[in-house]
Amino acid sequence: MDCGHVSLEDSDKLKSPLLPVVHNEEPHEQQTVAQHLRTIFTPKNCYIALGPLLFTVVCLCVRLGGDDTTTARNMLGVLVWIFAWWLTEAVPMPITSMSPLFLFPLFGITSADDVASSYMDDVISLVLGSFILALAVEHYNIHRRLALNITLVFCVEPLNAPLLLLGICATTAFVSMWMHNVAAVVMMMPVATGILQRLPSSSSSTEMVPPAVGKFCRAMVLGVIYSAAVGGMSTLTGTGVNLILVGMWKSYFPEADPISFSQWFFFGFPLALCIFVTLWGILCVMYCPNGSGKALSPYLHKSHLKRELEMLGPMSFAEKMVLSVFGGLVVLWMTRNITEDIPGWGCVFDGRAGMERSV
């Protein structure tokens, strides 16, 4: 066949439809009015209409005192509207959270510029950046590699149960310092359970399990949970409560100096360190009695941790880049404002947009 000509088979392919044609030979049944209404008034559609309906009821029935009653009444109605959508999940959560962007200007509560600037507040940007960092760390298993390396340091021979517990708790607290404590628990709990899975369970094992094994399992789980909460106290990004405090400080005291990352760290880290040592001591007294290391040594060994670390393979380029960004971000957070006498890199951008109130 010549290249300049199209064969009969190729021409048939060109004439064939791109999408399959469905031949519906069944007779079309005409829907009744009740069926049409049933398809329109579904529970989800009713939940969607519930928000505007409650807004209308609030605007017509609620009377508020004060000078600007219309704006206050509209604000209350919008709050009820958004709360109804949140409660029923009539629309996706992202749409509900962005609804003030068009509802506030629509009903004259505030301008669209003010609402949009509130969505990109410096505190919200800080939360967003910490969550993106946490997703990158979790995606490339950097938290697991870090936990295994630190646990190897504390997993000495002969096995010392309080020291191993300290390694896991310290790793969780360190991870929780730089990302949200809930995300830190979600990332570190599989690491802890991976170690605990090597220990026998009294329900599934036929052999006699020492009581120290069960106590150490409880200590490990409690240590991860509480260490994340304690580590989150150290920095502004550790927990959302700290960031709420920064936002409230900026709103109620606009003339005062903002709370910087380094200022909070110098205040929160010593306090968190004292609480962490106390927490570790309580867990050791309650759940790591004498002889617990000897009871755990047949099941936990350094070779097990080394084998899991080898299964992760060498560090990839993406992991190294995420670690570099992580380290650079921590340095920038800490050196934004060092002290009152020693200015940080923030003084270079002092007086420019987005920096006069930056954390």
C-alpha cells in the first residue's frame, strides 16, 4: 500500500464515532409530577436550601439593638447560614469555608477586599506553610527515617526500656515542634506501632507474655500522644492554639509589638522541656519497672531497626530537597526577629507590604 493513499480499513476507522453510540431501544417512560418533585426535593438539596432559608428567617424575625442594626442582623444571618451548611455538609467544606468571600460583600457586611485580605492573613499563611511542609515530610517518609535513626541511637545493648521510650517520645516532640501536633501523631503513631508489632500479644500468643511487655506498649502509645502535645507548646506552628493567640494579640493590641517566632520559642521551649522530662519520668515509673528491658530484649533488637531502615533505601533527591527546605524554613522562622537588640532578616523588609505585622 502506498503511503499517500488511505486504505479502506483506515477510512472506516475515520468514519467511526469517537464515543460509543448507545442504542436505547427501551420505550421512554414519562415521569409523573411526583417523581419530578422527588428528584428535586432530595435531602441534599433541602440541606442546601436550609442555609438561605434560615438567613431569611433571621433577617425577618430577629431584632437587634444598636446603631447599625441591618449590618448586625445580616451578619447573624450569614453565621446561621454557614453553620447550617457546616452541620449538614450540604456543600463541600472548602466551599463553605470560602462562602464569606461572596456573602459578606453581597449583604453589605464588609468589602470583598477586606474579606480576601483576612483569608491571606500572615497567621493563616503560617498555618498553610506548616501543613504543606508536613504533607511533604509524610509523602517521602522522612519522619519514618528520622524516627528509626533516632531510635537506633537510644536502642542500646542490653536493651534499656526507659531509654527506648525516651527516643520515641523525643522524636515525636521534635516533629511536633515544627508541624501541627495532630499531624505529628498521625505520622509517628505508625512508627510506634511498627515497633510494638514485634512484641507478643496476650490474646494472640500461646506463650506466657511478661506483664512488662503490656505495660511498655501502653507507655509507648501514651508517650507518643502526650509528647506531641508537649512538643507543640514549643513553637507557634506546633499547635493551632498558639497561632490563635498570636492573631488575638494582633487584633486586640495593634499598637504592641507582634509575637515573633523566636520570642515564643524562648518562652515555650524551656517550659515544654520541663513538662517533657516530667512526663517521661511518670511513664517510666508507672509502665517501665525494673527488668522490663530484659523482658523486651528477645523481641526488640538493633538489627530489627537496621533492617527497617535498610528497607527504606538510600535517600532520594526529593527527600534531600525536602530536608533542605525544612531546615531553611526553620532557620528563617527562628531568625525573623532574634531579640529586641539583635534584629533579624525581617529588618531588611521593614515597612514593606506584608512585613510590618508578620510573625
